[in-house]
Amino acid sequence: MASDTSMIDGTTAVLPSRPRAADQRGVTVWATLRSFRIDIFGAIGLVLLVVFWWGLTFVVPRSSLPSPLNVFRRIADDFVVADMLSYYGLPETGLMGSMAYTAANVLIAVVVGGLIGTVLGLFAARVPVARAISDPILNTVGTIPILVMAPFFLIWFGTGRWSAVLLVTVYVLVILYLFAQRAAENLDPVYESSARTFGAGTGDILRDILIPGTLPQVLGGIRIALAGAWGLEAIAELLGAQQGIGKIIEVLAGSLDIEGIFAALLVLGIVAVIADWIAGALVRYVTRWSVSARVGTT
């Protein structure tokens, strides 16, 4: 970092100056290289997983563990249209249509649950009475397994789409409530005190301090909630739904179609990994100021 010198009382003082543009570019390039390196390692891990899966097929019977090639071929055959699914009363949209149905449910649940949970968490962190009321309720709901909650949601809301969406929304809400509350608690109160000293109002503090200060942790919580929402949605569909990847797994399990089950699970896993990669890229972009600061200090 460059520095400036000035004369104070006959002595030379070294004053820090703003980082040069070249230094800032270097930090940005370093952050990009680190992200690219992590992506390469992730790709290598996926390749090793496929190789390990292929090796197990020589030990485990094919009736219990199909080969990766056969599963990929099944995905290609059933991706757009799956005629055999019509025999089980499912739409003939194939894996793509069922995955789109599941992905839409996950997206709705994460957006709605994330917004409500974040607002409640930030509000409870600043209003002790609200926290005293909401903490016991949401903490209790968060400890109940989804396999226990799902039957009640199916009874209350039926076996349609909104039963699964509401079930996943509740769990996303609890996760974001805890993340937002913890983020607000970790924010140093000196910032809000200084802002009030200079005449900032509640709206100014919310807009300029609370939201930017808690944004990195809240977005990290959304990413974690998104990663878990895929499995929760599939379980909710498996227990009672008219369509979706979970419904396909439930139907194929009844007919002992192991290859079809693996194909559905692999499609779900691929979409979940891609969604997590996109979410991670968006989080890094939105909070690039904090990422650059961390990289610059390492």
C-alpha cells in the first residue's frame, strides 16, 4: 500500500493513502483464481465419485446398484418424455418436467421462507419482547423432524403442491430466522450508536447499517437453506404428492425399478449442485466488497 509523507511540527509523518488501482485489481484477480481453484477441486471430486460408483458395480449386484453408464442412458431416455410413467398415473413429461415442478416448489419455499425468516430474525434481535415470543415457537418447530411434520401437513392441506411448499417454507423460515438473528447480534453496536449520534433515524440505520452489516451471513444462511430444501421437498413429495421427483422415486420404488430411482436421484443431485453453484456465485458477487476485504487481509 502506498503512503504519503507530510511535515508535522518539523517531523516527517507517514500517512496511509488509498490503495492503488493496481492493488485492487490484484485482489480481485486473486479472489477469482481462488474461486476457480475451488471449482476445479469440486469437479475432480465429482469425477472421483463416479469412478468409485463404477468400481462398486463390480462388487455389488447390478440389480442393487446399476452402472453409471446405464443410469445416464436411462436419464437420456426418460428426460423429456417417459412413456412408462403414464402406466403409474404420472404425467408423461419425463424427468425434466418433474424436476421443473420440484425446482419451482423449492424456489417458492426459499424465497418466501427466506424473506419472512430474515425479517422476523432481524426484528427479534432488536425487540426483546418479540424475541421472547418467537424464540420458543420457532426453536421448537426447528427440532421436529420432517417425517413427523409431513403427515400433519398432508392432512391439513391435502396432497397438492402447496402442502409440500408450506412444509419446506417452514424449515427455511426457521433457518433464516436463526441466521438473521445471529447476524444482527454479531453486528457491533458501536455502528448504530455512532449513527444515532450523528442524527440518523431508525430507517437510516436499517438501510445503511443493519441490512449491509448482516447481509453476508443472511445470504450464507439462504445458501444453506437452499441446499437442504431439495432433500426436504423430495421427501415431502415422496410421502404424498401428485408429481415431482419425489413422486417418481416413490412409484419406481414400488416396482423395484432401481435404475429409474438412481436416474431420478442423479437428476435431483445435479440440479441441486448447479443451483448451489449459482447461489454461491451470486453471494460472492453481492458481497464482493466483504470478500475482497477478507482476501486483502490474508
